[in-house]
Amino acid sequence: MYKAVRARMRVLVGRVARAVRRDAGMVTSEYAMGIVAAVAFAAVLYKVVTSGPVSAALQGIVKQALDARM
């Protein structure tokens, strides 16, 4: 019985290993969509950071940090 169980487990593990290998990574279209999403997010973030109020606030924070006395 032990040999039968061991053989069956070997078959099941082999099937799982093959399934994992077949689906190991993203396909080219998924990479492309990820890149497009990252570029879109970067463009929106750039627009927000370079807008007037946000830029002024960031400059104020940097100026305050540089003027800090210890």
C-alpha cells in the first residue's frame, strides 16, 4: 500500500509541477498593459507634482527643512 500511495503522490506532484511551469509568468500583452498603466500613473503624478499649489507646497517644505536650526 505504501508503494501505491507513493506512486500516486509522485503522479500528482508531477502534474502540479507541470501546471506551474506552464503558467510561470506573464505573457507579452500583460507586460504591455502593465507598462501602459505605469506610464499613465507616472504622467498623472508628474502633472500633480508640477502643478502650482503642490509645487509651492513642496518648495515650502524643502525651504523649511533647509532653514531648520539644530
